[in-house]
Amino acid sequence: MDTRERLIESTRELLWDRGYVGTSPKAIQERSGAGQGSMYHHFEGKQDLARAAIERNAADLVTRADAELGGPGTVMERLTGYMRRERAALRGCPVGRLTMDPDVMADPDLRRPVQDAFAVVRDRLAAVLDEGRRNGELDPAVDPAATAAALIAVLQGGYVLARAAGSADPYDQAVDGTLGLLACRTRTGIRRTALLAHPLPASSWVEVYRVELPPGQPAGPHFHPGAVTGYVESGLIAFERVGRPVRELRPGDVFFEPAGEAICRFDNLSDREPATFIAFYLLNGDQPLIQPIQ
């Protein structure tokens, strides 16, 4: 670690333990092993060095949150990992503690990285919560922004309770209680995975049909006056739109047929088993479902 890094790391530790006033240039030099000349060679003074240290703390806060919230797993697994990550409960958050330091809060240059870091983490949490709401894992009534702010408040308040009690137990209880409340808003087992998205014309209504193709049955060249979308329930179907390669549709696969576009094939590829699919016909006015092409 070079001299500049030693100065920043030493200042980070001192700010965490003593606050801004207690972090004197002499204390920084003693902890870092750097002389006065080296300190002022790299930084204009205590405020400049403190800003570099606070920015480093803020960046670490965001980086760790990104790693936990952006990793694999369900929304609740990621939120639980973030909330239950091992933290120095009795020592407090190195960024959060700065909010109680009047000298840091009174200086816009020192305060800004603290303010920005919490805003970024709040936005990251809100994005994950919104993902859970959209994919059906969380209740749609969950407010992502408000819940994200509450999760940060629980962590920062948990540090205060732990320090007041001289024990990490109140911090752990606050985290467990919050996750328990959030779990009440989950929909266990429900998952929504986007399969198809396509713009549609204005439609008066939709008609839904289950269609069965007998073994070996071709649908024949055709088109639909209104757009059609659907999914395969069973069997194996050859699907070909004009000018596009043939697709083999299997159970669970989705398809889209634009209004008025020629469909060359929609054929059951099995000679022994029927194929079934669900079709959603989007109709506008008195339209037939299907028109054969001669």
C-alpha cells in the first residue's frame, strides 16, 4: 500500500472511531506512518483527505449493496442476504455514523458523498423490490421506494439500538423483525416469466379458444384478420410465417401471428398424437377468426 492509500485508509478508520473533530492530522500521520510532508504532498489538508476517505467509504457501501442485491437468487433471497450480511453492529456503519457528526453535515463537500451513497442504495433496493412486485413474488401493494427507505432506516436504527444496549441483539432483532414483515407480503411459489411482448392494434374484444389438431393435421395456409397470440399445451407444431424460418413449437412455447400476415404452416408434426394450443384472437368489429389462402 503506497503512502496515499495508507493516509486514506487511516483516515477512514479514525473517522469511524473518533469522528471528524477527533481525526487530527497528527493522529492520521501516526496511524499511517506518513510524515507531515507526505500528507500535504498528496492532500491540501485535513478536509481534502477526509473527503477522499468519506468518498471511499461511500463507494464501498454502494459496491457491497450492488454485489448482494444484483447477485443470483429470488428477490427475498437477495434482500435477506443484504439485510443479514455480517456487520459491526456495535461499531456502527462507517457512512451512517457520519450523519451524526455536525462538522461533516455542515460541510457540503463532506456531506454530499454520504447523501449520494444512501440515495444510490435506496434506489438499488427499490429496483429489487419493484422486480419482486412485477414478477409476482411480492404483493402488488408493496411500495418499492417507501419499503427501500424503511429497510435502510432499520439497519441504521439497529446500529443505534445496539450501541445503546452494548449488545448486537437489538440490531439482529430489528433485522429479523423487518424480514418477517416483508415475508408476509411475499407470494410463495408464484413466478412470472416474460415469454412474449408485442405491440397490438386497438381491439374491441378478445376471444380465447382451445384448438386441437388431429395427428398429422396441417392447418393449411391462412391469415387472421385480427392478430392472434397463444401457447402450445401439448404436441409438436411446425409454425412458419411468410418469409421466416420454420419453428418447432413445443408445450409451453408461445407464438404470435400479426393481423393480415400469411401463415404458411401451423401443422401437427406427430402422426400419432393430437396437438393442442390456446389461441387468443384479438378482434375489431365483425371479423372471422381465420381466412384460408387458396
